[in-house]
Amino acid sequence: MHRNTTDRSQGRHDARLASGDSDGDISGHVRQIPPLGHRIHRRKDSIQHPNPPLTPNTSVPSTMPQPIANPLLPSAPASPPTPAPSPTPHQRMPMWHPSSDDEEDPILRDARLLFGRMSITEKEAWLTSIVDICDNHSLSFLHHLVSPRLKKDPFRVLPNELCFKILEFVDDATTFARASQVSRRWREVMSDDQAWKTLSDKFGYRRMSTDSVGSNFNATTSSSGQILLSQYQRSSSPTRLLESMTAISETSDTEISNNPGASEPLRPSRRARPRSAQTHRSQFKHRYLVDAAWKRGGHMTARHISPDQGVVTSLHLTRKYIIVALDNARIHVFDTRGDIQRTLQGHVMGVWAMIPWEDILVSGGCDRDVRVWNMATGASVHTLRGHTSTVRCLKMSNANTAISGSRDTTLRVWDLSSGQCIRVLSGHQASVRCLEIQGDLVVSGSYDTQAKIWRISTGECLRTLAGHFSQIYAIAFDGQRIATGSLDTSVRIWNPDDGQCLAILQGHTSLVGQLQMSSSTLVTGGSDGSVRVWSLESFTPIHRLAAHDNSVTSLQFDEHRIVSGGSDGRVKVWDLQTGTLIRELSQPAEAVWRVAFESETAVVMASRNNRTIMEVWDFRPQEGRNALGEEPDQVMTDVGESCGRAKSAEAADAYATDGDIGGDMIRFEEADRMIG
């Protein structure tokens, strides 16, 4: 029954094909296939007689096979669809994930759900198995995908206190300034004044109002080259005003405008300080640029002190004045720019010692007199007589009390208000060469090889420090320790309480004539040309500097640098921490008499072409000069006997110097501008 039904259906299907009935739409999709023999014969003919390529103008030859209307056999099935071409290397591989309109692949969905239910260990094992079968390209893609998700901004999640703690490890100012460009949060942290205070502490930029380092040094010079060291502690100076400013100013613009006298600078407007220097950030910027100028820049002004060769016996740099004493009995007073103010005349012989206190100056010399001057007016206030030989050293314990040491072996205590000698300290057996004061105590060093500790208020000799084998030429006293330098080439450290010798520092091979003590550091200079830095905690040398080819005539240091001058005519700046040479401050001269400096100013007294020259160096950054590396304008003024002011362009060219502060300043200014 079933077979008969199938045969009848097949018969009807064949009848429809034979009659061309298109009710089933088969004729539109199936071609009639010619007989097999006919197809083989056509294939052979096409192989033996290949047809030429067709062109637009070529007619179809009659021998070419014509398309057959319906070549399929009645029972032939439909031809399969043409497969898609294989992808080429330039074609993009198909994406694994479905398009947004398609449904997610169930395999990937199930794998993600399964991964989410795994434990940490199972997840790690599964990821490891996936990574093991990845090639380099897949691993690189995975790295770029995962790395950004693992990065965290610490400043965004940490409190400010911890951010500032992190910044303590940043010791490059340019990096510190440019870090503000990372993000708004970083800018907020970097703009906080506490961050700049941290960096200031890192660089050792302390508030200068409490800093006693950088005291001025003065020495007298004899024809034999032996030199006197004298030291005094200055009150806060205007060149250190910037460093002593606190983070927040308590003085308003209204207060300053209403009190112009309080804000009037001691120098012309060229050296005035901006009020923006009251924050730690602006303070750090100023100090950073000053340090850069010490290394590779500065503005130098040179002055001729006298037309002939004059020996500079003493030099002081104070908050208002530069005071220079000569062996021709004259004392020249300059302002801190190097402009002559007045000449003090009254001594009849060479001035070998002097000490300033604000507008008061006390001087002494070969005429055995001690004179008191008012530097503001140039008037001689008192002439103090009593010594019977040359006055070699002077110090002041306060504004009304001065102490002098003389070749007559005595020290005298003077009341400057009345002009009377109130006390004579006797006990030395030879010339008193140097002395130092701390509070009510004065320590004196003598050619009798001894040092003595005196109480100023009573005149009593408290201790005698004996131990040197030759004359004492230099002394330093900080209230806790006493250091003495001698012709026997040694330096001795003493305890002022009991007079015991704590240590003997040996290393110099000639006279030790320069000493400076500060905190736990002692710096010494000798006639052998060497400069040595000592630790007062271990009494061992820290640095041994072959500074000069001849005697060290001047020596001073602060918390950052050492400045030394020598008879070889050179002035050198050294790094106190590393002991390396930073630069030579000026051009070589015939001799360097004295050097004195503060944090932003240095004064060099030298001999060039048989004339005494004063060079004033200014290291403060000033708008319009040095910020772009421009050379400074040089001025050479001839003071002469009449203290004239004739400019010498030829001399200015001879002593021209490079005023470029250097790339450090430019780079920091560029970075500083990033944070406004």
C-alpha cells in the first residue's frame, strides 16, 4: 500500500517536470543537465580549441556554447550555496563576543558564572591554565588590560599627613614642582605650604633668625704673613630676613602702607624683597635660587679702594655696612652694595683691629688708642687711652662694653657710654693676640702659649689653658668648647668648665691661623694652604682640602659652604657636606687679603695690579637679571684717597664675570610656574 502511494506521488512529480509546470517554483531554481556524452564532447572541444578572451567589441561566436534554459535533469537536486571566502591576513578576525543586538554566547556566559562561584585557589588555577595556552600577543593584551586596574593613586586615598610623609623622600626640587601636574589631587597636596616646609627641611633651609652659623671673620695681617682671627656673632641681618619669614604673614598690606618707615628697605629698590617670600614655598624658591647662584652665577661689583698698595687689616660685613680697615690709618665705610659712604680718619698709624655693633664702630691700632665711631655720621665719639702698645684685637659683649687686647700683655674692659676703662685684666706674659666672648666670659690667646678664661663683670681669671708649645694665633669659643690654633701646627680643644684639654687635632704642617666653630663642626686653615673640617663629637677629620698654594688668609663657613681666601690670590667655595670644590669665586689676584660673606652676599678684598680692590658679590635672584642667564652689568669704581666715584669702563671689562645662575635656576623657575 505504502509503495503504491509513493509510486503515484513520484509519477505525478515526473509528469509536472515533463510538462514544465511551475506550481512548485522548481524551474526557477533547477537547471536541466544535458546528457553525459554531450557534456564530455563539449569539454574536449573547449580544451582543443580554446576561445580568445572577450572584449567589449567582440561578438559571441556561434561555436561557443549557448546558455541552456533548463539544463537540469528532472530528478537533479538543488546546488548547494557558494561558501564564504577564507579570511586573508589583512582581514580582521571575527570577534568572540556577540554584537549588542545578539544574545550572549551561552558557553561564555556559563563560564563566567562558573568562575564567579569558584574559590580563590580555583580561580588562580583556572587563570593559570588559561595563561599557559596564551601566545605573546594575548599575554601583551592581558598585560595592558590588567596593569591600569592594579594602579592606585596614593594621594587620592591617603590623608594629607601621610602624603607629606611620602614627600619627605623627594629630594629634587624640579621633580617636586612638576609633580603638581599629575592630577588635581596632586596639585592640591603640592600647593600646601606644609609640603614645601618638608622640602625646606630636607634641604636644610632653616629659619635664619635662629641660625648663628655664618659669622663674620676678620683678621689682621703682618708683613711676615702671620694672621689674626677674630670672630663675633651678629644679630639678624636684612640679608637673612627672607629665611626668617614664617609661612603666614601677620602683616597686612594696609599695615605696611600705613607704616612706610617699618617697611623701608635698607638698600635701594634693586635689592628689595617681595612680600611673597613669606611662605615656605617662596622661601624655598628663593633659597634654592641663591644656592644655584653660589654655584654658577652672581652679580659682581668691583671697587678700587686706594690708588696705591694698601694692606687690608680687617673686614666686616654687617646688616648695613661693609667696613674696611687699612694699614694706612684709614677706615672706609660702604653700604652693602659697595658704594662709599664715608671715611673715618683719626688714627695716626695703621688700624689693626675693629668691631662693629649696629651704627657703632670700635677700632684700635698701632697708635695704642681705642676709638669709638658713629658710622651713621662719621663722628668720633670717644678716644680711649690706656694701652701702652699696639691694640691687636677687639670684641664687644654688648652695645656699651668693649674689650681690647694689646701687645702690652693686658686686656682692658671699656665702658663706651662714658669712655672710661672700667677693668684691666692682667696675667699674660706676652702679647695678647686673639680673644672671643660668650656671655660674661672672655677667652684670650697669647704669644706666651697660654689661653685664659676671664669673667668680664669681675675681671677674675677663672682658668689658664696650658699645653701649646708655641704662640697662639687663633681662638674660637661657643660657650661649651674652646678651640685654640698655634704656631706649633696643632689645634687643641678645651673644656671651659674645668680647663681640661679634650683633644689635640693634628694634621696641619704650619701655623694654624684660622678657626671657626659651629655646633659640632670645626673648620681650620693654616699657613700650609690646607683647610680641614673636624668633627667635635669624635675629634676626627671629616675633610682634608688642599685649598691654596700658600697661606690661608681668610676662612668662613655656614651650614652649606666654606669660603677660603689665600695668599695665592684665589677665593674658593667648597661644599661643606662633601668637601668638593664648587667654584672659584673671582679671577686670580696677586693676593687675597680678606673674605667675608653672608647667605646672599660676599665681599672679597684683594690686590690686583698693585691696587687694592673690593669685590661685592650679590647672589640674590633679581627680576630681569640672571633668570635668563644674562651677564650682569659690571661696575668698577675708583674710591681713591678722595673717595671719588669715577667709573672705569676699561677696568669693568677687565673684571667682567659670568652672571648666569645656571640651568638649575631656569629649570626650577619653569617647574615653579606650573604651580602658579
